[in-house]
Amino acid sequence: MFKKILIANRGEIALRIVRTCKEMGIKTVAVYSTVDRESLHVRFADEAVCIGPASSALSYLSIPKIMAAVEITNADAVHPGYGFLSENADFAEVCTEYGIKFIGPTPEQIRKMGDKITAKETMIKANVPVVPGSGGLLKDAKQGMKIAKDIGYPVILKATAGGGGKGMRIVRAKDEFEDAWNMARNEAKASFSNDGIYMEKFVEEPRHIEIQVAGDQYGNVIHLSERDCSIQRRHQKLIEEAPSPFMTKSLRKKMGEAAIKAAKSIKYEGVGTVEFLVDKNKDFYFMEMNTRIQVEHTVTEEVIDHDLIKEQIKIAAGEKIGKKNYEPTMHAMECRINAEDVYNDFRPSPGTISSFHSPKGHGVRVDTHVYSGYTVSPHYDSMIAKLICRAQTREECIKKMSRALDEFIIEGLKTTVPLHQMIMKDEAFRKGDFNTGFLNDFDFGEEKKDKKP
Amino acid sequence: MTYKEITDLIRTINKSNLSEFKYSNTDFEITIRTENYSKKGNAPQVSPSMIPMTTASPVQHIISAQPTTTAAAPSVDKPAEAIKADVPAANAADGTKDANSNLIEVKSPIVGTFYRSASPDKPAYVKVGDNINVGDVVCIVEAMKLFNEIESEVAGKIVKVMIEDASPVEYDQILYLVDPNA
């Protein structure tokens, strides 16, 4: 087992990792930028090294600085958390070169799943269902229409260099194709200077359901059931839950098997997540694989009563995982609390927290790195806390989450607590009747928007 | 400008990310510089309140456990109070504040191991009393088998060596105190 782990991350996940390491008797090293000096993960780690100024590029993303910190503290393993360098194959490679264990998959596995087209090809070879599509860039509208005929309308045209919804057009019928093709290309050219377009089947009313997997160094892979992450705003997850209200025993069996197949096909080592889109007919399609621990790992932990960070560390240390899969025995939900102004287009709201009281009580968990007096800087992402509730049933879980949200006091900046309170009261949400389009038509309380002077 | 306008302006500048603000017209001129100004390397950095906190062995910045760990454990509100308590104590303990207020701190721009000379058998790059110029190599910081020569960005006389030979350094750690007026 490792003697000392350096955590190459910050915020709540860094603290999360420090906690598990302490429980396992492993020494911890925190790295931090100058503005994170007072962060909780720095205070609770056994050692701390300042590695750079506020800018992530010069601190948390700086491989040389992090490796230097590993060197001067004699850490024997690095935990990359999520984001930052967690899916950076070069970083994983540098660690290996220096004889430091990177707690995660191998550089090769990261590369295979990091590129979306390669990942899809790997899945097709492994007989995992993927969203059918053109497989590459479309030459012209004629070729597009031919492929669309095969895979069936509706289809979606996507810019290969794209992002943020730009260069995308849904085509519902053959006669719409030509126009959509031209518009998508023009938009892509204007936004990304690259008018390359590919095509995929458009999954109607998709639910985002992901399967947690874990693989050891000996080729064993298990799944730890699903999380439903359909409540998203602009492709950013806001609420996650386990089990999915849309799930059935047989669907879980099928998706679990597909996820295990996906992980086994690359001999995956570590914990990871296979993301699927599930349509209203309960057909599911591989979307992508995340080769790291995720923000929402907490809801899985709550429903199967298992420490996933501990699992990661054990796998990295060469221990074997069990043979059985894990099924949820309870219901859990997580609300991501961001420092954003819900009533004004979610604009970021950095600042100093003047008063902080997190909810507590039976079945309530808060993962956070902030406290009263802490300054949320504008340099990093806006998530300041995760509120996780666990109960016997989904209904009780929602009641508990509502109670906990009402108890959550964060003063000095704006947070998304009010949004979560609104969602908990929403009829469709309470029925479990939602998909990734849920927040598109949601009323964010326009009347509370700042009036123009 | 009225007195109130000036104080309002200072308040606004302080809230911003500006390092310097200049305004002038035919009969009035004002320049306001915030602490961001010196951090950008425009002027030698002078922060006397930092000096006493580092007279304790700098190595402990990295190696020692944060002493308030167990005290902070009971509730998340504690750490904030622990932090606030540190600062006034440090200032109170510092009797040499005034004497040190003109000294410049030469800080490490990288993480690694500090060496005072190019190799054990060679003399130290600088010692107390030496005069240095901008661009002079003042030490080596080694990281991942690469020996980086650290050049000074200031000129003056070395007043104090803040760190022992062959000890680990972190980003922004103070290496030397330099008197620019010597």
C-alpha cells in the first residue's frame, strides 16, 4: 500500500481524497496555488506545497511543478481527482516514467477513450451499441441523405470542431436536409473556421444514464449500477441520482453488461464511468467513457455503501476487486451548489462567504471545501458544495433534499440553492418524468431578474 | 475632486483587479496603485508583515503538519477563526518591522530543491553582504533532475539568506532578502 499520496487537485475533491487517505493511514500532500492557501484541503493534508500563481495553467495544470512537488515530498503515488490532469495521458505517462503510481488508468487507456471517434470505434468492435452515424465527416448533402435513410430520421448534424451547441442542426425529414446542411456548415465555418460536419442519429428525449465500473490490474471488471444525470443546463450536470427512476432490473442488467464489455475491451484499470443515452423506448447508446472518478461518485457511494476513492487506491496498489456487481439498496440524490446567480443567467458570483451553515441530520451529506470567511475566487469552477441526500425511497429522498436545501445558508454570494428548491417542487421531476431537455423550458423566475437601471 | 469622490474612487479601485489607475486634467492629477501593482513586478515588492512569519525555518512551510489541524476538526467554522488569529500575532511578534520595511524579497518561481552553489565543491553564488545586479544567478533550484539557474530580478545587497542549502522550496518561497538602497 502507498505510504504517501500527492493530490494533484483542489477544492472539494482534494479534501475528499485527503479524508479517505487519512482513514487508510496514508500520508497526504496537498498542492495549491497562491490563492488557495487557506483552502481546507491544504489545512487538512499532512504536507502542503505551493506550486504556482492563481492561473491553473501555471499551477494545477503544470506537470513540471506537480512532479517537482512529488519529488521534494517523496510521495509514491498521485491522485489526480477529476478535471485538471485526471484525463491527461501525458501526465499519467510522466508519472510512470518517474516510478510514481498514477491512481487511475494507464496512459493508453486514457488515450483510447479520450478521443471520441476512437472511443466509438473501440465500442463498435466490442459490440457495445453506439449512436449510429456517418462515422466520419460528410462529403455533401447527398451522402448525408443516403446515410440518414439507413439510420432513420430524425438525425442531427454536428460540427466536428464544434461545441456549445453551435454548428448543430436537427433534421426530422428528408426535405429539410439540404437547408439544415447549409446552415450547419455556415455556422460551423463562422464559429470554428472549420465547416466539417458529421451526422448522428438524434436520440429523442434522451436520458443521460451512466454506469459506474471498476476494473483491477488482473482484468476483472464489475459494475456498480447507474446514475441518472439528465437534469443538465447547457450540458452541465446539476442534479444526479441513483437509481434512475427510469431504470428497470432488466435494463440495468443489459446496460451493466454493456458497460463491463466496454471496460474489458481496453482492459480498464481503475474506476470509470460509461455514459449512455437512453431513448424513450429504453434503447441505449454509448456516448463516452470517463476514465476518472466523477463529481457525482457520491450518489453511488450512498446507495451501495462503498467508498469509491478507497476502491481507486486499492486497485492502484494492486489489490483485486470482488467478483460481484453492486446493486443500489437505497435512493440518493445530489444537488451541485454553484456560486452562480440563478435569476441573472447564472452569471458567476465569486466573493467572500460571510455566513455558512450546511444542512445536517439523518441521511444528509455535504462535500465542500468552503467555510464561513472563505473567499471563492473567480479563477476556478463555480461549484462550492455538493449536497447529497439518501433515503429508503425516492419520495423520501426528495422530501429530505427539500428540507436540507431550506437549511442551507450561504451568505455573501449568490448560489444555485434556489434553483434546486424550485426543481424539488416541480411536478415532472417529482414523478421522475424528465430527460435532458428538462431545464430547456424551465421557468428560472424571470421576474426576479435584476432590473436594468 | 471632492474628498468623498476620492474615497469612493479608492473603494472602487480596491474592489477591481486594477493594479494602477491614473487620472489627470489641467489642474488635477491622481495616481492610485493597489497591491496588485507590486505583485506584477512593476516595483520591488515590499511586504514587511510577511518577514517575521518566515524567520521560523522555511522548510517547515512544506514539511510540517498545519498545527491547527486537530483544533479545526470539530466544525467547519473554526478554520476561519484560526486564520484570523495568526496574522495579528505575527505582526505583534515582529520587532524588526520598521528596519525591514525597505527590503525586497527574492522568491522562488518554481518548486524544487534549493542549492546555494553550482556543485558542492564550488563556492556559493551569493552570500550576505554581496552586491547583486539584475540578471545575476543567485542560486539553483533543481527539479526532476533539471538544474534551473534562478536569476535575480532586482539589484542590491544580500541582507539575509532565508533558506538552508539543499532544502525543498515551493513556489513564491522567499530565498533572499535584498536591500535595494545599499
